[in-house]
Amino acid sequence: MRIGRGAKLSMKQRPLITIIGRGHSGTRAISHTLSASGVFMGEPLNESGDLLPPEAMYEACRVLSRKVRWTGGLTWDFSELMSGPIPGEFTDLISDYLKTVHSSTALCRGWKIPETTLAYPWMVRMFPDIKYIFWVRNPRDCIIGKHVTDDLNVFGIEYPPTEDDRLRRAISWKYQYDLVRATPQPRNWIEVRFEDFVLQQDETLGRLSKFIGYALAKIPVRPESVARWQSDPGINYFDFFEPAMRDQGYEIPT
């Protein structure tokens, strides 16, 4: 299946599944769970369960970022993303990236790559019937390791310049969380915390299975992957995390 230039897509007959979440949110856990449950997640995949090659998705993110306006500090204006035409260049790039998913005859299909989060507002408009899984992790754990989305400039997004790697990652985390929250929520939407998936796996799988429509497989998880920030020697908390952390029920440092 080829996505036509400027097309608005509907997947009502065979809805897709995608995962929204910044890099190092533990999204590989849900990608591996879906694969183990018989969901075709595209090919080839890397060890993190990301659909490869990523370049078309990366470029699609850069096309979208032209409509994002940095208003100074840690705020951005996303209003232009929510209305008006989606460039044909964007839809063509997404078509190219998802070609193995769309050509599959599998009854249940999906994909995962963290950069989908950077393209999320237009993905929702193109694919209104997708099942969206918003995968969240305590930002204090997310910013411990480096990720390709750490420097938003790589994707054409302006932000306060800094030479501090941890601050740069923290800004990226906030930008992506704000972008998701600014986008009107699609009709098929579920939010899952990585910590709940690890520490309350049966209960969380039950929620996800009900959302997807059939029982999901149980994969091995590692409890030590939760709250790594407690043994991290670097700075892993910034005050601007507080609203999102409260929103997700994470403990705020005194």
C-alpha cells in the first residue's frame, strides 16, 4: 500500500498500533511484547525493536519542525501543526518509512521508533484510527543515557543553547512531553508507565490486552531497570520536570 501525496489515511479495517515515547523511556519492552504476541512490527528491526532504516522518519520530523515556533525559554508554539494542510513531502516520507508495515498481510501490524513522538501531531491527523500507546518513564531515568533526540537542533527545533548534556536531554524530554500534551488526544489512546509495566506486569498487560483486543504475551523484565536515577552520580532532576512528574504520579524531590 502506497500513501498518496497529501492523503489522509484511515485504518479502520486493520488498525495499526504505534508507540509514542521519548528515547530511553523503555519503549523496547512494549515493542518486544507486541512482537512476541504476533504483531508484525515491520522489518528489519534492531535490538530495541525499532523499525529500520530510520532516515525517512528523521527527515519527516524535520519537515514537521518547520511549523514549530520557539517562543523563548522552554516554550514552543505548536498551533500551526494542528490545522492546515500536511505537506506531501511529509506523507511521502512516512509512506517510505512504513512500506514494510503497509505491505504486510498480517492481521495486526504496528511499528516503534522514538522519533515518531517528534512527528506525533501529524501522525494523529494522518492516522486517526491507529491505536496509540503513550509510553512514559520517570524523566530522571530517561536522561541518564544519551539518545539521538537529545539535541533537538538535529531535527530543526530551536531551544535554549547549552553545553550541559544532561540539561540538553532534559529539555528534549520536556519538549516531547509538551508536544504530546498539546496534540488533541486520538480516539484510541492509552498511557502506560514503564515502571508499572515492570513492577506490575500482569495488571498492566491486562490493561494493554483489553486495549489491543487480545491477550498479549509476557516477556522477561528487570526490576533493576526502575529508578536507576537513585544510584546515578550526575544531575538528573530539573525543576521544569515537576508539572509532568506530578501529572504521571512520580515523586518530586524536596
